[in-house]
Amino acid sequence: MANHLDLEEQEQLDQLKHFWNTWGTLISSVVLVVAGSAAAWNGYQYWQNRQATQAAALFDAVDVAARSGDKTRLEQAFGDLKSKYGSTTQAGQAGLTFAKAMQDTGNADAAKDALGWVAEQSSDDGLKALAKLRLASVLMDQKNYDEALKQVSGSFPPEFASVAADRKGDVLLLQDKRQEAIAEYTKAYKGFEESVEYRRLVEIKLNALGVSPQAATVAAAPSSVQTK
């Protein structure tokens, strides 16, 4: 009986050796790949969390410096944030904060540079849109209407489309392009919901140009009455 068991064990051992000789290298490779992928993912998660934490700390430094009027610290913190963590959301937010601080102190060129950087480099589409809209305003103040128009002529996320149309209307009106401005204001008016206060501002602009936005909206709406 013992000999019989020994033979069975030997046979199973031989089968196991044969299996391992055939598939062992592949199995080991798969295990190493899986283990390596898990380690890489954990490392990436750690790196991302570390990036976010350090970026948040620098954003706080930008915010504090902006509120206290410490220009040197403001420029240093924003510069560090751009160079080290430029792809983070905090960098885009800091750019908007920095630009506002520069505008408040009359440094329009520095504000333009910061807004231009956010508009081009931010990883957040909403921050990009805000930067373009604010940059257009700065350019309008400088009477650089062509460049301002470029900022509001591209595509915008749906939630910013109506504001962009309104701002585009402002630029066109400053360029004495009355009909084109009316078209953009009308687009903005139609895009805002009735409960949005901004819609009332656009309506005032259209009324000043001799246009009734309500009439334009009714005229554009498809008729619900079918001709028999």
C-alpha cells in the first residue's frame, strides 16, 4: 500500500514538474507584471496626493500674500506653483487670484500674463474659460479690441457660453459693429434662464440698441399652431 502511494506521489510530482517546466516562466512573468502594476499604481496615487498637498499649500501662500498686499511673496509663491505644479487645479486658481491682485494695483500687463497662462495651461476647462473672459476685459480696457475678440471667439463650456456671447457683444459694440453685437447679445439673452439676473443686464443692453429681446425670442420660436 505504501509503495502504491509512493508511486502516486511520484507521478503527481512528475506532472507538477512538467507543468512548471511548461508554464512556470509565463506564470512568473504574469505575477511580476501584476505586482509591478500594483506597485506603480500605489506610487502614482502617492505622487498625486503629494502633488495636490504641496500645490494646495502654495495656493494658500498665494491667497494670503494677495490679501495682505505682499507683492514679493505673491510673485514667489505663484512662480513656484507654476513651475512645480503647473498641471494642478490649484495653479489655475492661483493664476486668477494673482491676476486680480495685479489688476487691483494697476499692473495690467502682469494680470494679462497670468490670465494668458491660465487660459493656455490650466488643466480645468472652467478655469480656462474664466481666464479668457477676464483677459478679454483687461484687453478691452486697454482698447486692444482685436485681441479681446480672439479671447471670446473660441469654444466655451456650455455653462460659460452665454457670458462669452455677452462679452463678445461688448467687444463688437466697441468696434462699432452694431448688428454683430446685437446678434451676440441676443444669443446671450436666449442662453440665460429667466431666473438668472445676468439676463436682465443683457436685456438692458439690447433695449439701449433699440431691440426687444422678448420679441426676438418669440419670433425665433417654432410655431405650435399647424396650418390646416
